[in-house]
Amino acid sequence: MHTIRNAQPHEFPEIGKLMIHVYSQLEGFPKEHEQPNYYKMLANVGEFTNKPDTELLVAVSDNGTLAGAVVYFGDMQHYGSGGTATQEKNAAGFRLLAVSNAARGQGVGKLLTNTCIGKAKEKHLGQLIIHTTNAMQTAWKMYESLGFKRSIDLDFMQGELPVFGFRLML
């Protein structure tokens, strides 16, 4: 059983390490030496909480272990990706979903995603926007199973890495 809540500032470094570990292990995803600024952003993921309507959500197991995290953006202008996503109106988004190796297959990613969907619905927003890559096939399949649809207009290149946009109409 996992609880979703806002991360506490003292947890930010641990969450950053979790994200670096998860993303650096993805086959076909750029390594730290290839995209050092991206990994610096992961290490400092807590800084996103300084932006308005932005939350760092964590999934915590009953024994207090950090199982996963995601950054939720209630206002797309703070989303910080490439492409056109930051210009989307009446929309929320989330980025940087990561689940620890130990918690894989326990529904943590789905729980974090559904929490973000609920937050967007609470604000009566029309859509939820996300991005993923070919290296993130498990997440990609989960997003599609929850009703997210590919949105080519949101695609962009992160260096040499194609990044694919998705929308969930609410």
C-alpha cells in the first residue's frame, strides 16, 4: 500500500537521486555525460516547487520508503519542456515520473498518474499533458491504458532524443 503526498524539502535530495538512478538505467535514454543539464535538473527536482501551482508528489510505502515521485504542474507555463506545451491553455501537466526498482509492478506509477489526473479535474481543466520517450515503453503503455492519446503537435527534440507528447482530455 502506498500513500501519495507532497514531498517535504528534506526529501528533495533523495528524490533527485531516485530520479537520476531511474532515468540513467533506461535503455536508449541519454546518459549523464550526454545531457548533464538534464541530470542536474533531476538532482535539483525540488526546485520545481518554487514555481506557482507546481507540486513534487511522492509515493511512500507503509514503512516510509520512497517508492516513486512525479512533478505536477497546475499551470503549463511552468512546465519547462521543449516544444509548444508551455503555451497550452486550460491544461495541467506532469513530468519526471520515476518509480524505484523495488516498487516496480506495484501500481505506483499508475497511482501517481491518477493523482495528477485528479488534481487537474479538481481545477476543472480541460486536458492533462505529458511527454515520454521510446526508452519509457512501460510508462507509455500505462498512459495509453489510462486514456492518454498521442499528440504530435507536442513532440520535440531534446538534443538527439525524440520526445513524444500525449494529451488526456478531461
